[in-house]
Amino acid sequence: MQISEYTQADFGRGPLMFYYEVTLACDLVCKHCRASAQENADPKELSTDQAGTLIDQVASFPRKPMMVMTGGDPLKRGDLFELIRYAAGKGLHVALTPSATPLATAEAFRRAKDAGIRALGISLDAADPATHDAFRGWEGSFERTLRMLADARELELPVQVNTTITRRNFAQIDRLAALLSDQGIAMWSVFFLVPVGRGVEEERIKPGEYEIAFEKLWHHSRSQPYAVKTTEAPHYRRWVLRHGGHPLAGPGVDGGRKMHRAPLGVTDGKGVMFVSHQGEIYPAGFLPLCCGRFPDDSVVDVYQNHPTFLALRDPDRFGGICGVCEYRYVCGGSRARAFAVTGDPLAAEPDCVYVPGQDPVPQVADAAAEEDLPAKLHEDRSGQPSSRHGHLGISEQTATGRCPPLAGAMRCSTARAAALPTACPSVMMVRQSRQLDAAICEKLAARLAIKRFSTPGQQAPIGYRHRVRWALRRAAPCCHGCRQRGR
């Protein structure tokens, strides 16, 4: 399957990426391991026959996904090559994520390729042996990883290098990018730590440092011979769009760019699905929210119909800033990190510094890439109501009746409207669409503006409506009720 065949229309029908944790066994003790892998296999892991039945179900999706056989260390499963061969025979594009141990030999890779493996995922978490080996819990892991990359090149197996960013290696992003430049890899996937499994003991970088990391990654995406993407940091897409780029742009020739990846918006439960070694069905490996159990439940039915998956595919149901952000259709925040930090998979991304309302509807510099943007953004640009408020049929008259502060904003002259502070989320969204539901505006003002515009010694009034009005006055001094109007 060519990834380019998967479109936004497929989000509700099946995943782009299906991850099957074939075993929990692994000889490494990685500090940030999602699975909290162990030395020996779990006796409850799916049998060969059960794994074959799972593969049958995966192949029955309306559009066959890419199947990633992961772990643990998949090379510790005795029937691995049999499963690869069976999945490839079902027409699945199969990838493998081996651990950097003595099991990961050139011969093992050759057997995997002969069985039907189309790509490898190899982890490299630092630019020097000491830091990487400390990550992985095994001295010699760094050198083994470089050997694995060389073996993959010799076999002409495409490689995606996976790097998890934590406090340990945040300062090594540029060094890692340089190290990978001559490794012949196809993709660098930069994971941002989600505190699950053994990762709860690791330190995440600060929200503001994500912006620094995004700037570095965007630079390397345009200058290195490999593509760059993020995992569990969809707000990288927001950063790139705000800086006039396209998050899916890949390395080109003579300054050109080529688009070659999945559509924007792929995230946990939305183009992604995960099944554990015991058959537990999750929206993603980093989001251990069990939505069923194979073989009792069909993975196709769970993906298409389970309430959790449906909610994760609807950004308008997200809470906090993510639910009202103009980038929610292309970003939406890490649902896994929201769940890990707050216990609510629909909560706001805890590691994002962006305040919604600062930008108009997201634009893409490359007109040819417009088709990659979610349809709802096109609706917003065309002047039609977006799905967040359009289905409510809220007219300007209705909105102004519900929210007097908004009525004042709408009555502002064109010149004043153009001069409204970009820091005011509510007013910026009024400028984008005059059919904005006033209730949403009030919710946003109460959650964001109060926190942002409160200063030491100046507390917002206690009452809800008073807090909203106070926040709007602080944020947009030319709106109804402001001091400039003498009210």
C-alpha cells in the first residue's frame, strides 16, 4: 500500500497505522519504555493462531493499513517470521521495530526482508554512546544501533529512526540530526515523552521548549536528506503552518519539495490503532485506554464504532484550549499526553503554549498541498460556518443577543476591528466568523483570558458572567463595555 492512498475520508473507516505488540519480551531496560517490557514473554500473549486471526481482521479494513510489528523486542518471538510472511501474504505492508540487542543481526534482517518486511523502525536517542546507552539500559546499544543502520542500508531496507525527546537529550537535537544525515534513512520520527510505562520516571521538557525543538526540526526537515515528523507532538504542525510551511513537506531536489506522507490530522485513534500482546485494543500504544479485547471484539468494529475512538476523531469535543483552537483539525494536541497527565483523553494538551485566536484560519504556503488540509478548514476559508458552530445556525443577531460583549465587538468599526489586540481569543474568532456561537466565546474567555490577563494583586471578580465581561474588557479595550467607550 502506498501511504499517499490514505486520505482524510479514511479516518472513520480504518487506521493508516496498525501497531501489533507481538511480545512484551525485551532484553533492554529502556528508561522511557511505554510497555515496561520484561525479559521473558508473557504466557498470556496471543498464540500463533490468534495472531493469524488478528492479521485476517486487520486485512479486512476497507483500506488495508500498514502493520507495524512492535514490542518489547519482536525478534524475541519465535514465530515472528511466520507472522510476517502471513501478513505480507494478506497484502499488508509490514514494518518491524527491532531492539538494539545481539538478536538484531544482518541475518535476522535478511530473513525478515525475505518474509515480507518492507521497512524497519530503529531507535536512536542520543548522539553519543554514554547518553544513548544510559537511555537503553545496555552498554553497547549505541554501537549496535549504528550497525543495524548499516545492515539495513546494505539490504536496501527503508528505515525510520525513532528518537524520544526528554530532558536527557533535548540539547542534542542538532547533533542527532547531523549524525543521521549520512545514515541513508528515509524518516526521522521525533517522539516527545508521554509519561506512561517506565516513562513516568523521566522528565518531560517544558512547554516552551517544544517551540525551540519545533524550530530546530523544521530547519532540519528542509536541509537534511531525510523527512522529519513528530510523534505525540501534533502541535509541530501548528508551528510549521504558522511559519508558512507545510508539516508534510519532505526532502526535495534543487530546493524543491515533495509531499509524500499521510494527510494532516493523523493522531491517537484517528488513523492509528494499537493491539497489545494480550489482545487489548487501544487508540495508540501511548494511550492505554482499553476499548475492547481481541479476539472477543473485532478490531474493525472497535475502530469504526467505539465511543472513545469516535470522540478522539472529533476535535470539537476536546476540552480546554484544544477544543476552541483554530488548529484543532490539523493538530488537536496529544491525546495520550492529555490522558497521562489529567486522566481525560479529551483534555487540553498540557505541553502547548499557544493561545487560540492569534491567527486566522490556518494557511498553507504551497497551494498544491491544499488538499492535505482537513475539509473543515476549507469550509472556514470559504466563508461557510465551520462544524463547530455552523450546525447551530447561530446568526449574528442571535449571538449578539446572548453575549453583549460580543455585540459590542461586532459593532466596532472596520478600522477598530482591524486594530483589535491579537491576544484576545474571543475577538479574533469574531473577526474570523461572525456566526460564532457566543456560548463558545464565553467558555473560551473564562478559561483563557482570565488566566492570561490577570496580574498580581488584580484578581478577577468571582461571578461567572462578571469574570467573562472582565476578561473581555481586559483583552479587547474597544469592545462593548470598555473604558474607551466610557462604560
